[in-house]
Amino acid sequence: MTEIVRLSTADAVKLLTPRAAAFIGRVSHKMLIDGSWSEAAAGGAMEVLNPATEELLARVPAAGPQDVERAIAAARAAFDGGPWSRFTPEERQRALWTLADLIEANAQTIAQIESLDNGKSAAVAQMVDVKLATQLYRYMAGWATKIEGATVEPSFPRALGLEVTAFIRKEPVGVVAAVVPWNFPFLITAMKLAPALAAGCTVVLKPAEQTPLSALFLGELIAEAGFPNGVVNIVTGDGPGAGAPLTSHPAIDKISFTGSTEVGKIIGKVAMDNMTRLTLELGGKSPVIVLPDFAVADAAAGAAGAIFFNHGQVCCAGSRLFVHKKIYDNVVADIGAIAEKMSMGHGLDPQAQMGPLVSAEQLERVCDYIDLGRAEGAELVAGGARAGNQGYFVRPTVLSNVADTARVSREEIFGPVLVASPFEDLDDVARRANDTPYGLGASIWSKDLSAVHRLVPKLRSGSVWVNCHSAFDAALPFGGYKQSGFGKDFGRQSLDGYLETKSVVIAL
């Protein structure tokens, strides 16, 4: 049975770095607009809870349309003729490097803030979230000096009598609205800020209302790094109060949104009214495919990591498991055993292997899906319920022999819930793996390279991992097929989303 490791609030505070303790100790925080820390114009505030204890962690401003308007105006002024508009590529590069150095120096503090706010393991957050964010700022800093156009020799008809020269420019798109979800708040902020700033854009960042704290701490580091006022503005608030007026504003040139497909569609429709550029990284229902040659124990460990990492709150979590029928029973049994032995607890406790879900709403959603899966005929192998009565903990859950038509097989649960079923051949599993509206990630587990190379092109997915899952690097583009969105984060390709292309023709 999954054990819950309890850590009192007093003991948790003792584990914090001095800077993390001072930041959390404020309780009441302000948002960053035009270089100044501000309350909401209407005076409203939101409570932020610690998901491991359900206790009050912080209060942040509840931004409204007036605050959003002011943040956009600050970003526009910084872009249109402000100091940032006169930064050379090399100066942008140095600013990003300085920010990356400050993040690295404060890595433990950031991870602890993220853990308290989100529930995730502080050790994992430092090793994965903060480290990859640091890598991303440095990677994009390098691209700031390598944004290039091209010269072209046009072939105008001779009858026009024109002698011309022509070239292509790459220019920053302008003011960016960056809307960040609650599952990887600090990392996904970096996925948006780093390429936008490298390109020369300015940003209005709206973190998720559940997890705004690491963004506000980042605001302190941005000021320390010497970015001019208005280049990065951080507004805290909910979707209707802050998100909607931000993403629908005609002065926004680009929206970068990570979140659910449902909300992404709403933002996409609104953006079209203003012809606002878009990057959307949306939902997923990623398949994990285990071929018959792969070792059972290794397959079980890999599949467990694919779904239980970050408590299943991962857009590309390996939530659908397809195992060849020859080894299906053994693999599923081993995953169930792993799930039952996992310890749960406070993210600051190094003994805890899994923390809580982010909110009471998410807890209810995941538990409802577990009940639905069992009602649809799935066999419960492990987990299946809330753990304890304090904190938003859900036991890591494995459902076996789940029909492809079941809702738990087709809809994104966003929690530690794995649905498993057997398959017989590659064409069959490829068809079934593709049979959802999503196409964000997929993994194949096999030493048979011939089979792997036959299967990879069949999977309609933006990322395919072999013998690993959710393996990210700053240089590798990440984004989805189908209703998992469009545009890319990470890689050189993400920078393109923050640049316009201008053709120039000069008659000599």
C-alpha cells in the first residue's frame, strides 16, 4: 500500500534556503508591471494554497482588465522606442546569460518555492525543471546574435526596366502574451520568455492562478539582471479576470499558450479576430508501446516513470500503455507492484517519491476518472483512490484491460492514472496509438531497431522517444500534432515563432 510521508509546516520551513524562507515568509506578494511591484487596481487578491497541507501559502494580486491594460502599455512602450528596442543582439545575449547565471545561483531556492506552490519534489524540480530552464535561457541567448535574413536576386520581367536589389529581414514580432500552466510553472515560463527575449520581443506573462510564486521570484531575478522596465511584466490573476483580457487585446502581437485543448481552442478563436500570431501547446494522451523483445522489469520501470513522473501532471505523460500480449500480464503486474510501493508526501521531504496534485479541483477530477474507468469495465491493478484526508494526494493507479473506446483511454486525465491493454502486431498498435484527438508524445520500448524504425513513421506525434519517455533538451523542438496544438517550444524552431519575415525590394 502506498505510504504517505508527513512533514509538518514547521519542519518544512527549516529546510528552506534563507532566500526561499524570506520570500515565502512575506505571505502577501505584488505583481510586476513596468518595473514596479504593484497591487491590483481594484484591490483584489487571490489565496494560494500549499497542495500538500491545504494551508494558506500566499496571497497575490487578482489582476483585472485595468492591470492588464497597464502591463501591455508598458510592454508596448519598451518595444516601441524604449531602451529594449535599442539593445543590440549581443546586449540581449548578455542579459539572458546574466539571468541564467542568477537562476543557477538560486536553483535550490526556486525549486523549493516551486515545490511549496505546486506540490512537486523540490529535488526533482531542481534537477529537472530549474536545470532545463537554465539551459534554455543560455541556449536562446546564443541565438540572439544569430538571427539572420538573406539576400535574393529577383527575376523581374525585363520589360519592367527595373534594376533592383532585394533582401529578407527577420524582425521581432512585438508584444507577447505568455500564458503558463500550473504543472511546470518555472520551466514553461522559460520556454516562452527565453526565445521571446532573444528575438527582441517584450512580454506580459500570466502564470496560472494556482502556481504564481516562482514567476514572481523570477521577476526579482529579471530586475537583478538589468532588464529595462516593461520588458517583462508579470500579472497574477485567473482566466476570466486577467487571461481573457490579455489574450483578446488587439495590442498583443503574439500569444504563446500552454494548457488544455479546450482553453486553447477558445484562445485560438479569439486570436483570429485580431489575427494575433499563435503558439499552442495543448493536451495529450501519449502512448507507451512495449514490444515483445524488451525486458519485463525494464519495461515496467520505464512505463511507471512515464506516467508517475510529476504525479502524472505532464502534457505528454505516458498515460496509455500498449504491451505485446506475450509479456502483457507480467509487465502490468510489475507496474502495479511499483505503484503500490511508492511513497507519497511533502515535496520538500526527500523520502517522498510522489507529491500531491495541484488543487482540490484536480483531485476531484482525477478521482472521478478513476471511478469512471472502473465503471467502464477496467480492472483495478493498483491505487484507485485518494490517499489520506489532508493534502491533494491520489494513489498511483493502474487500470488494466481498458477498451480503446473508454473515456479514460481517450480523454486527458492529467494525473497518476495509467490505462493498459495488450496488442498483437505493429500495424494494430500504430492504429490504436493514433486513435485519439491528440498527438503530442509517444514512446517505443524495444531493442529491435528494425521494428522501431518501422513504427516511428506510423506514429502521428510531435515527439517519439525510444527506450525513454519525456526526454527534453533545449535544442530539440517540442510540440504537437492534431489537437495537441501547433508551433514549437524548445529548439531553433521556437525562435521562429517570435519573429516576423519582411521582404525588402529596392529599385536602384
